[in-house]
Amino acid sequence: MDDSGRKKVVAFLVLTFAFSTPFYFLIISAGTVNVAGGLYVAAIMWCPGVAALLTRLFFQRNLRGIGWRWGRRVTRSRGTSSLSLLASACMALCGRPA
């Protein structure tokens, strides 16, 4: 790994640590992960994603290359995967029929 790659990895790790530390502190001081209805745990899960976006913006000044483009040829497969995800979420939330 070249020097710029190491800088990116270190920046990502530092940002992830900086974003997640307050939530870990709040959870540890409360003595349970259910504090604030589990909102702190959800915030911890977002920390690496936010750190990745900020690292990308800092070093490359854009968000290109992340893979958020929809594309023309994959519309059907993405639609199918989105519908299957929605169906499984509905089954999980609504429960199985008796």
C-alpha cells in the first residue's frame, strides 16, 4: 500500500473512532445497550459509513466511484432485489400468517 493509501485508511479509522466514541461512552455509562431505545446502537452503525463518505470527500473531493449510479442494464435486477427486500421486511414485521 502506498503512502496515500495509508493516509486514507488512517483518516477513516480516526473518523470512525471519533464519531463512535461518544455513543460508546453513553452506552457504557448507562450500563445497557437499550438506553434511548437503542438509538445509540443505531448511531454507532452509521459511524463507519459517515466516516467513509467524509474520507472520500476529503481526499478526492467527490463521491464518484462509490457505485450509486443506477445504470440502464441492471434496472430489472435491482427492482427485483428491492421488492424481495420489501417482501421479507413485511414478513418479518407482520409475522407469519396462522
